[in-house]
Amino acid sequence: MQNLKRFSQNYGAVLGLVILGLIIAMALAAPLLFPGNPWRTVAMPLLRPMENPDFLLGTDMLGRDIAAGIAHGAKVSLLIGVVSTLVAVLIGVSIGALAGFYGGRVDDLLMRFTEFFQIIPAFAMAVVLVAIFSPNIVSITLAIAVVSWPGVARLVRAEFLSLREREFVQAAIVIGQSGPRIIMTQVLPNAISPIIVTASLMVATAILTESALSFLGLGDRNMMSWGFMIGAARTMLREAWWMSFFPGLAILLAVLAINLIGEGINDLMNPHLRGRKK
Amino acid sequence: MSSAEAPLLSVKGLSIPLPPGFDRDYAIKDITYDLDAGEILCVVGESGSGKSMTANALMGLLPSYLKPSDGSIEYKGRDLLSRSEEELRELRGREIAMVFQEPLSALNPLMTVGDQIDEVMLVHGETDRSVRARRVMDLLDYVGLPDPKTLKDSYPFRLSGGQRQRVVIAMALALEPSVLIADEPTTALDVTTQAQILDLIKRIQQAKGMGVIFVTHDFGVVADIADRVVVMEKGLVVETGPAEQVLNAPRHPYTRRLIKAVPHRRAEDGADASSPAADDVLLEVRNLNKTYRSGGGLFAKPRIVPAVQKISLTLRQGQTLGIVGESGSGKSTLGRVIIKLTPSDGGQILYNGKDIAPLSPAAFRPMRQKIQMIFQDPFASLNPRQTVGRILVDGPLANGVSRAAAQRRAEELLARVGLDASAYKRYPHEFSGGQRQRIGIARALMLDPEVLIADESVSALDVSVQEQVLKLLKEIQDQLKLGMIFITHDLRVAAQICDSVAVMRRGEIVEMGPPSQIFDAPQHEYTQRLIAAIPGKGWDPQEAAQGSYEETV
């Protein structure tokens, strides 16, 4: 309750929450607002925004409704962004924490393993993975997670390396806490801020990676996504600005909202900042 | 030092307000003192007393949100605060020079020391290169640095702490200033080095007839060098006077309290040291070794630091064993090896007759509760993300005590170490350094230990807080009959609390014995040097505090 109150005092975070809430509501309400398949041709091609009151954001070169595309695409973009980030953070934190806390041979082994993933260009690997496992929403999500965890692992390892030397961690060893317990209750909470900040940026990157994959034709055929819309608009950039502008704006807002929320949670979890006045 | 002449420097009614949101509304208020040519004026106070503030105002080093609101600082009759930045810049270095606390951060790591001294003269308009070069050599020689010819081409990281501080002093002296401001110049140094630097400052001051403002928290240092003393508390000057008078007949209760809190020898040795009984030996260390190796590879030789070499000692129930030494003596490593935070390379650690040295971390964990540690830094040793209650109950929970029982014990101990019950739900950052150290002590006691290792546990605290924490430790020890290993660099603290003292140098114990032997009749040459370097030897703070008390009653 107290946390909720403090969170609500952070205007940025509340704004982020509102934007994200609207995007989620839009994704959920898409079948009601825009019934039918968003891939369907519904009007004249290349209608400008506001030209026809039925198609407020205009149509693309095949006469598909941009507004419908954005509403339906929200689901894919958010799902892939959030789920792939969660998976990547889970893998990255586990590997980074073990490597950083135990050091020595464990560290060597886990870091070589991490480097194995780092030496392959991330996007090329994602393309290969998606191509191998046939493009669908699950394979795309996992592919993005697999290419983005090494950064988290490195970051978490570095944080753990410095935190494990701190006196309060030494104190936890002295009072007889077990290794896993120290990792979970002493070190991880103190490393959480950079993890949250990175994660919120990773959601953004994941949404963009998904767009890039869709752009290459490796998107999920059955689901409209913002990335696909921008990709499709590239040939019409000068003739029909609205085709790329509105999905781009949607990505911008989603990423911004997630970053604001991330920052809000970060402030909330840091007791030093409690009671900080805006 | 006649007061008829105009003083060299005169601070009159200086006030510096603090912006809203601080715990008081001024940094310093209505500060007035004079500095005459040829005297050392010590400004003494605890942390937060504003003792560095006037010095910083003088040098124009105040942060931008602090602006003097009232008063003046007159140097040779002219107000400094009303002068322009250009005029002040010309004055700094040439007329008024400053020596900082931490010599390593005061020196540019990428310039040789010779170049840095040279630069001071260059920016103040000495254009002749050969004159500057000669002066650099003279200065390095003057501050007592060995072999100035090679030393001027070294980088700061090559020098020891004391040598660096000498370089900083040489820089300050480069333009023959008439006022030298020294802000805690010896606080970061070992006691033997501190004694040398104090001698140096005193010698220079007398030779050049400078006025020196010496900011410090240590009354021992004051007793060694001050001509006059200004005592500050919470931004106010509470007492000024000749050193003789302030030290031996303090008038203000705060000064008296501070002087009384200066650590000192107890009258006689503790009883435990003289009547050893073989059966109550808690911990016995035999031939303990620890060597740090770093770097090294196919072609490079590894760097080998023998931190602990063949150390043997015995700790009995109810005994406090002091381990004193300067930085790098291996005293902290010894503590860490005994508590198995750092693995040992050889030797035995017998706890109640069982050798714990070869045990794996997992096998040792159940025994950990009996050997506890109080850490040095009260700010780093408590997890900032956990409430005090959580920090306290974690230990018993990890050792299988029920939550309710742990919580009851935590509440008891909070009261025992003198904290309010409401502390249980609060976070560490809401407490002062001394209170945090009390929490650290409570955490160690939560597990009912038999051995307590205190690693520099009072070093980060102000002297009055230090006294309280030492008293608490003593009480607890007497009550619970703990064996305590007290690691410190401060011989005065060791003298006050320990029943037996071991002096360490370069990983070896050079001398061990009861305080009376170590302090009154040291055998080893190194111990003798250490004892001789204790600041304020010729002055007995207890007598001073006592005497003045009787006078006023």
C-alpha cells in the first residue's frame, strides 16, 4: 500500500503506466474495435489519414487499415518484447550471478560459454534460429531471448564481483548464510537497479528486433506486427509517410512507457530515494 | 604573537547558511578567530562541526550552493570575500596555500611530482625554467624527501603515503606563502608517518614564520603542535584559547566531553592477563600463514605479499587481545583468516581444541555462529536494502532458530546496545555512524558467539561516539565473558580496551604482552618507534578533564 502510494507520486512512472495501460487495452480490445483480419483489404489503397472518417489513420498500398494494424500488432510487439526480455533476464541473471559470486573456475566456465554467444553477431544468429525453427511467435521470442542474454550476464557478473567484496556480504557469510541465500537476499537486491534499467531498454530492443525480423519476411505469418508495418512501408516512405509514422509512433510510445515504469520501479526499490521530493 | 599588531588573518562573524533540507540551517554561524604570523592555530571538531568550512571559504573552495551571508575574512586588513575571482586566484598559492587530507587524490596521477611543483610556480608567473628547476630540487630536499634528483621524475603512485604528503607540502611551499591551511593532513597516514609530517609542518612553520591553520579531529595531534586552539561544535565556535589552557583547563562542557573521550591507558592491566588458566582457552592459532600472490604469468614474476607469517596466539575466555599495526601489516588479513573469510595457506586454528583451518566452507558453516565479527565501516557493513530487523534476524534464521524467537532476541539486543525498539522496522541509512555500529554489534551478538573479532570497529567513528561504542563493547564482554580479538591501528584505543596486545609488522608479530609492557617498556625497536609516535604523549586527557571539572564545581 505504502509502495503504491510512493509509486503514484512519481509522475513519470504514472504516465508510463497510463500509456502502457492504453496500449494493452488497445491490444485486448482490437478484435472488438477492428473485427476481422487486419491483413484484409478494406478500402482504397493509400488513403491519407483523416481523409475517410472510417479509416482515421489511412490505409496502406494494399488498402489495409493502418489503425487496425496498429491495434492488432500491439499484441505481438508487446508479447515478444516482454516475454523475450523476461527469458533473457532470467538466463542472464542466473549465469551472471553464479559467475560473479563464486568466481574462479565457475566464473571461467560460464564466461567462456557467454562469450560463445557474444562472438556471433546477434541479429545474424536470431535470423538463423528463426529460419531453422520456422517463423512463429514462440521461435521468434526465444530467438530474441537467446541473442540478448549475454549482455545481462556480463552486467550482473560485474555487479556481483564488486558487491561480493562489500562488508555486508562478508557479514552474511560470517553469520552462516548459505551461498544461494546470500545471492538471493543480499547481493541481488543491491544489483537490481541496473538490471531493471537494462531490462526496460531490452524490451525496446526486442520490439525493434522483431520488426527487423518481420522486415526480412521472418515474422509470424498469422499475426500483424508493428515491425512488419514499418518494413512494408519502406518502399513508400516518400509517398505515404503515415504508413511508417504511426507504427513508429506506437513503438516509441511503448518503449517510452516501459522505460518510465522501469525508472519508477528502480526508484521505488531503492530505500535511499524514499521520501525524495520531486 | 602579540595581539597589538594586526593579525595576519582575521575571520569576523562569518556565517554560511545551508540550503533548506539539511538538519540545521547554517553550516557555520558567527565564526570569529584570528591567525597571527608565526603561530599554529588548530581548529578542532567532530564530523559535521563545520571545522573545514572556514578554511574552504578562505580558499574559495565552497560548493556553489553555499555562500557566506555575513561576516568577513580579512587577510592583511583586506576582506577576501569581496574580492574578485582573479584577485583571489593570484592570492591562492602565493599568499595562502593549502594541504589536503588525501595526498593521492590531491596529486595528478599522470604528472611527475617535479612537474607538478614546477607548474605551481609557472602559473604564478615564474618564467625562468632553470630557476624553477633549482627551486623544485630545493623544495624536495627541504621537505625531507630522499634523493630529490630521481624522485622529481617519479609519478605519485610510486611514492608512499608520507612521501606524497611531503610532495603536497612542497607544492604548498613553492611560493613561500604566509598562510598555510592544512585540512586533516595526517588523518590518512600511519602513526609513525603522522609524527614525521607533524614535525615537518612545525619545523617549516618556525623556519618561515608562517601562520598555519591546522584542521583536525584529533586532540592528540592538537597537543603536539598547537599554539592556539579553536573548538567547534555544530557550526559554532564554543571555545578558543591558548593550547595550554584549552587542553588542560577546558571551560566549555563540550570541550571537556571531547577531551574526556580521547582514548587513553587504563590504570592497570586487566586481571585476566595475569592469571591464565589453561582450561578456558577458546581459540588458539598456531603457525598461521597467508601469502597473497597476484599477477604473474608465463613470463612475468608473480607479486608475492606475505600477509601473515607464522603467527601463533592464544585467546582465553573473557580476554581482549589487541592486534595493532600500521597499514599493510597484515592485521586485518589475520582477522579474516581466523574467521575463515580468507583461506589460510598453512597452520592451525584451534577452536575449543578442534582445528577449523582445514574445514570446507560448508562444513564450517554450522560453527560460524560461535565466531562473529564486527566490521570496520558502519556504512558498508549493513545491507542498505534490508530493514534493521531483517539484518538482525537473518543470522538466527540461517542457523535454524524460529522467526518468533529470533525477533524477540533482536528486540532484546536492540535495547541492550542502546537503540530504540522502533529501529527494528527502519532502514540503515536512517541511522548515524555510531548507531549503525551498534546495529553491527547487535548482529554479531544475535548468534551468542564465544569469540568476537572487531576489525577497526571504532576507527570510522568520532571520538565521543568511539568512546561510547568502546564502553558498550567492554560491558558486553564483561557480561557475556566473550573472547575478543580487537584489531586496530590506533594504539591509544588498544591501550584502553585490551588485556594483551600483539604488535604486527609485515605479517609478523614483533612483540606481544600486557599493555603495561607494550606501552611502558617496549622491547622491540619497532614497538618503541610506534609508541614514540603516538600523538599527544606528554598530555594526559583524563587528568585535564578531571582537573577542570573540579575547578568549576
